Amino acid sequence: MAETEPQVRLLRFGNFEVDLRSGELRKAGVKLKFGGQPLQVLSILLERPGEVVTREELQKRLWPDTFVDVDHNLNTAINKIREALGDSAESPRFVETLPRRGYRFVGELETPVRSVVPVEPDRGWRLRRAWLKIAAGVIAVLVFAVGALAVYRWHRPQRPHEQAALTGIPFTAFPEGYDK
């Protein structure tokens, strides 16, 4: 049984849970209306908890080739994150602002839940695939045989049918009773 490499799927902090695959934020198991750039910013901060993520890094990750009002967009995203988490800039429990530098996730992350999905080979599919190959081969052989037979019958030299041995009857003599 082969296993895939474990991937972090869920990150938990406080009574919040972020599902990175589905892009959902839950509070005590209840899904919150939260997404878009605020979720992207939160995900980036959660990648490096306790470390400063600069405004320039966020800009490069979120808007690499776009000219936007980065300050306004980042401030809006951080405010939405704080609103969803019930956090504040004055006494942060989760997201701390470092003026003119960036942001830092200061909450305590629980041990990430890793989803290990055991992958078993689908032997049924392999068997079906083998039978499909065999069936395709048999059909190909039959089509070839029928085609070859049709070509042979169409192009074979036409031989005159063997004539039955005829006995010649001379017309000089009439059978009896035909004299008159």
C-alpha cells in the first residue's frame, strides 16, 4: 500500500480552523463568510507563524504583476481578518501589525492535522483495462479477417464454371415418327 506525502490541510488556532484546500474558515465548527484576499493574506501569515511577513512579500505574492493600491488593499484585508477573528490592532491575539514593516501571526497554532490518504491500486481497473485491450485486439483481428475475405472475393479471378460434358447429337437424323 503506497502513501502520498502528508500535506497540511487544516490549521487550528483558538477556536478557529482554516482549511487550506477548500479555502474555508470555521469558528467552533461553523463556517464563516470569509474568502478572497483576506483568506490569502491569512494563509500566507499562517505559513510562517511568529515571523514577520513584509508588506513587499505580500504584494509580490498577491499582486505580482498588477498595479494596485497595495496599502489600501492590505489594510482592508487585515481589517477583514481581524473582524472575522474578533481580533484588534491594539491588543492582537492573532495578527500583529508591525508599522511600516508588515504583519505577524502571533496566535498559537495547534499541531497541524496532516491528512494521509492511503492509496491502494485499483486492481479492478487494471483487470478491466486488460480485458478492454484483449477485446480490442479480437475485434481488430475479426475486422481484418472480414476485410481480407471481402477483398479476396471481390478481386479473385473469375473462372468460367466447369462445363458439364455434353454429348453431341447430330441433327441429320430424326427420331422415329418424325419423317413426315
